[in-house]
Amino acid sequence: MTELENFYNNLSEPNKGCFLYIRKLILDHHPVFTEHWKWKLPFFSYQGKPFCYIWKDKKTTIPYLTFVRSLNINRPELELGTRKQMKALTINPNEDIDVFLIKEIIDESLTYFN
């Protein structure tokens, strides 16, 4: 088993289901997304360039999805926090995931890759 597979398998619920769903959503959204184990976290690339990653808050363990080229995306759902270049979308694993919102942010982020 790879480090990436181990990571997903070792998550506890409800985060495991949330992470796996977000993973599938990203990989199914566009055929050129690829997944890697980079910087000890699940990282997704678009045409070989870093695109986004899934992680969880150290204190609360609530998952978030961070988009690499999101600094210019103006959505109240995206938080800059202490980051300087990337914004994150917090995802509550105990609530329905806003698939439409995630797809919109993915599509908007893709415009910064052209």
C-alpha cells in the first residue's frame, strides 16, 4: 500500500468519508487532475502543476480544501487565514457537502492556469 492509500485508510469517520468523497469529486471533475502524496498530504495537480490539497485542522480535525491559485478568487467561503498565497474552504464532515460550490471554485481556479 502506498503512503497515500495508507493516509486515507487510517482516517477515522466522519473525516474518512469526507476526504474520500472530495477526492472522487476532484478526480472525476476534470480528466487531467492527478493525485500525489506531496508534503505528507493528498495533493492534486492540473497538467502537472500544483492545484489543490485536502487536509484537516490540527486542533479541530475539520477537513479543508486549499486551492493553490486562489488569491484572486473573491468568495466569502474561502479563507486566507495565516496563508499568504492560498485560500481554503472548510468542509464540515457532519453536514452535506456543497458539491456545486466546490465545482464552481475548481472551475474558477482553473481559469488562473491558462
